[in-house]
Amino acid sequence: MLNTIWSQFIKPILRRPSRYQVAALCFRRVRGEFELLLITSLETRRWVLPKGWPKTGFDAGGVALEEAWEEAGVKPRGGKPMKIGRYRYDKRLRGGIPVPTDVDVYAIETELLYDVYPEAGRRERCWMTPRDAAAAVDEPELQRLVSNVDNLLVLSTR
């Protein structure tokens, strides 16, 4: 009975969700136009958004801020990150097994990028127009979200 309670009730509550991540869509305005910050993934060097698994003690917006700092050195301009969308992709786990993963995307206006941050030197960073960012990312649903980002960011920055 204790084994059943542990395996069916307690253990699932303590385990972080295995198929849910949070991403930071870091942006700035240059001459009235939005630019988006993309970074390279650690292993495949694909262009991606900073993202990660949920963390104890953080809400989803807090996770987005933490990932933006750790992976890209972002100092936010202020205000609470706003959820602007969701996309799904196949996360490759150890052994190359693809796992469908839902990613909530939070907009974070960026004040500046630090040169020293936890993953400095391990990733590249690049500011891109939404059009260039949509062409650079591999995930079709993220491409659509990024292509429509002008409308989403105008709403989130009001």
C-alpha cells in the first residue's frame, strides 16, 4: 500500500514536468522596430530562444527571466514577463529519444546584454529582425510565433 501511495501520488507531485519548458523571447526596439535575441543551442548549435525546465521557487515568468540571464546574459528593462504564446517541438533526450515538449514563451524587454554570465563562451548570441529570426529557427510553430511577434509585442508592451 505504501508503495502504491508513493509511486502513484507522492512521486509524481515531486517530479518536475518532463514535457514542459519555458522560453524567453528577449527583444529590444531599434529605430521603432523590434529585434529578437536568439542564442545557439549547446550541442547542435541551432538558433533557439533561451529556455529551460520549470524550477522550484519560480513561476513561469521567473523561469523565463532566469534562463534569459543564464543562457544569454540578459538584463531586463523591467516589468513582469508576459506570456505571448506557446509552441511544441521534439526535445531530444539522452540517447536521442525525441519527446514532444510544450514551451510557453514569455516576452522580456531587454535593457542590455552582459558580457559575463553563466553560459558566456558556450553559446553565440545574435539580435535579429523577426523575419530573420523566423528563418533561423527550425521549429515550425516557433517560426509562426516569431513571424507574428510584432503584433504580440505591441500588445505586451502597452
